[in-house]
Amino acid sequence: MAILGLIPALLILGSSGAYSDPGGAFALNVPDGWSSSKTELGDGLALTEFAPDVDEPAGTVTVFVQTAGRDIEPSQHKEISDTFIQFLMGVIEGEGTVKSQKRSEVTFDGKKGSRVDLTYSDEEGVNFSGRITVVSGKRHAMAVIAYAKVGDAKHQKLVADVETSFAVESRTPRAGGSGGGGLFTKESLKGAAGQIKGNFKRDSMGSVIVKGEPPLTYGSVANFVTVIEILFDIQFTETEFLATRERFIEFYSKADAEGKRVLAEQGAGLLQTLTTGTAAEREQSRQEGKAVFENAFRNGAQAGIGYAQVMWDAISRRSNQLAQAKDAPKKDGWDQEISEGDVDATMEMLFFMWVASGRPAEEATPEAVMTIRNQIIQGLPEMDPQLQMLIANAPKIYAGLRQQWAGSTMEQRLLMSHQFGQCLTEWGIGTSGFEQSGGGGGGGGENSMNAQIAMNTAWNSAKTWSTTSGG
């Protein structure tokens, strides 16, 4: 299978982009011209440093991660914060002079944490300012040390952007920051809104995205995405497709002649290989291709290469299990496990409902989307079983909704829009913008959003898909 020819295109650029910790402890954005270096310290403790590629960086972000052998109880959080802060302040005081420090309790990536804002001078008298933030996830405790030279506005902003993008126990950085944002960026949401308003009309396969020799076309991206979907048995969401498209444009613009050729043409060749021949030959090609790409994407993502990160995120989010639905699925081929990818598909489905029901797309900011996403993740254990089942199968349901919306008449869309509006209202989203103001979380009465969204809205709206898919 001619797959190895695509790997150089994954590795021809530097290491800027999204970074995902190999152990799943965190993800963040890496600015252009920065690199990462991880050191295992033993006993489950590791540090990863992110800094500009120069001898004496003006700004640095260092992340200490302590991996626990079991779930971390909330009652342990204060002791963990105290221990981390005491240790790190001792290290800083041993390497320079602390001029000021102030501790406070903060919310960091939706979780309660502790922070110390400080200024200090190193052994050479250079002044720095920054902060230490300590936060605990389910099985990881971590400290984020972000600092830059006093008066260096450029690196102060870069450091702040990296810190802002930090996501606890996630494969995807939070939206914002200088490295391009997570899955739900301002650009990706704008693109998704355009797709919805255009009734998911696709460009022609030969439509040119970037002129060149050969040109980068819509088909270049679509064929490659189809290859990845076949290899890993997944279905890209609209935002994942748009993120892939943006990375293709970025890499194509910087690639040499061979890199441009690979990005423009290789997807079609790979797709032909995967879809021709006997069933045994196709399966052999799929297994070989999966092994090659999985290794390339994982290594590229760990090196901070944004193009590989997009692909690795799409794959790994599907295997990052967050919870299990209380009830077994009643439909053949439906899932009980809830992954990070399922929650992301749920958020994209809610965004689709928001725009399709005529509400202002600009009110659904990346920050608002990520806030609701965090609320859903935190509330998963106590959710109504029907809502858990919907989230576990959100990729399938959302695909069905998109298909039905694109094929509906104006009158049918009007009815669906009304259903979507009811769904969002029951969820508690929309009373004061794209935010959750109540409802949709617990296992309340028969009129709760949990039952309504599963029984009356999503299932009915997706009936075309469900009745034609053997469910």
C-alpha cells in the first residue's frame, strides 16, 4: 500500500500547534517557534517544558504532572495544592530571589485550583513575573508554571495564551491561545455555521482551495478524510473536517514541490487502494494503513505537529472513555460507553440545533461551548440514562440529523427548527445566550430535558437515519 509516501508531509514543518500529553494528563497550544521537552522524574512524576527555540528564552511554560494510581478525592485537593506550591516555591527561591507572591483560589479549566502570582529575579538579576497554578483532575494532579521577562509584552502574551489553552485530562486544548485553538475555535464555529446555513452543501471535488502545481482541492481534503474514516472506523464531524482543511492549507502553503504533490494527490490514490480488490485484500490494506498512520499521527502529535494533532485528536477522542451509560443500548450497533469524542459530537449537535433554530451563531462563542462541554462531562455520572445513551451515540444521531436536514423541504425544516428550539429550551440553553442556565443535568421528573431530548426531539428528528440503518 502506498501509504509511506504521505508521512513526510506530516513531518516537514516545525512543532508548533496543539500538544497532547502522551499519558492523557493535559493538552495545550504551542506557539510558532516553540518546542516541547518531557522528562520523567520517577514515581509517576513528570515535567514537560514549553519554550522558544533559543538559548535564553524570554518566556517559558512548565507543567509538572503527578499521576495517581486511583481516583483523586476532592478532599485531597487542598493538600495536593499545598504540597505542590511549597515544593515549587522552594525550587524558585533556590534559583533566585522572590520579590512578591500572592496566593488565591481560582477556577482553572472549569475546576477549582490554587494559584500563586509572583515576581522574582534570577541569579543574573533578570526580573520575571508569572504564576503557578495547581489543579487536580480525576487521576492527575498538575502544576502549570508560566512566566516571562518583566516588560516583554510579546512573551507575556504568548505565555498567557499557552496557559489559557491548557485543558485538564483532555486530548484537545481549550479554545483560544496562539497555537490555533482546540476543536471549537472561533474559526471552526464560524465555518460550521456557514455549513449549516448552506444546508451542508459540499463543494465539488475539483474545487480549488489553494492554487499551485498541483492545486490543493476540496477533493484533496475529502479523500484523505474518507481514508482516515475507513482506516479507523470513525466519522469526522463538521468541525473536525474544517480543522483538517485548515491544516491542509497551512501545510500546503509551506511545503516544497513534493509535499504539495503528496497533499494534493495522495488521498485519492490511498482511497482507491482501500476500496478496490477482494475483501481480503481491502482488509489487509486497511490494517497496514491503520498501523502506519496510527504510529505517524501519535509521534507527530507528541512532537507538537499541528497537522498530526488534528488527526490524532480525532482518533484518540473516540477511545478516551469518560463514563458508561447506565442502561444497555436497545439498538443494534449502538454504544454504551461515552467517550470524549461523543461529548464533542454532542456539543456540535447542540450548536447545529442552535443555528438551525434561527438563533445568532455569534452568541455561541468558543468559551461558551467549552463551558457547557465541561458541565456535561462533570454531570455524566448523574444524568438520566436516556440522555447518557444519546450522548454515547451522538456521532450517529448528529449524522442522521444532518442528513435529514439537508434533504428536507422548507416546511420540514421549519418543523425541525421548532423541535430544536424546544430541545434547547428544555436543556436550559438560550435564556441569556448560548449558556446553560439550568435543567438537562439530573434525573428529574418526566418533563425533564433528559427525557424530552431523548424521547421527543432527537429520536424523532433522526428517525430517517435510524430506520434506514438497521437500528
